[in-house]
Amino acid sequence: MIIDANVLIHLRKERKLTQKQLAEMVGIAERNYRRYEAGELDPLTSTTKALAEYFGVSIDYLVGRTENPEVNH
């Protein structure tokens, strides 16, 4: 699933986290996380879900399908 790198960078910086800190919190390798932000690697669906849950946003927001970050239940 292709994540919008700009959205990911914005969310991380908004929380004042380093790439390493966020990778550790989500349970992924820092190297892979850096590649997500660089647009060089697409995360697995489970990683996309973990990132969305961590940030409290919808997957649609992470992949750039909507500008509304809210999760619809």
C-alpha cells in the first residue's frame, strides 16, 4: 500500500519524533521507515495499519485518498 511520504513526514514532525523513535514505537526497522519517507519502499498492509493506528488517522489519509485524517467508525 503506497503511503504519501509527505503526510507521513508531517505526522511524525508534528509529534516531534525522530525516524528512529517512530520506527521503534511501531515495531519496524528504522532503515525501512526511512525508505517509506523517501518513497523508496511501500510498507506492508500491517505496517500501514500500525502507522494509522499510532497517529490516530485513517488509512485513506495516509495513502492520500482524502485530506480528512479522521477515522470513520
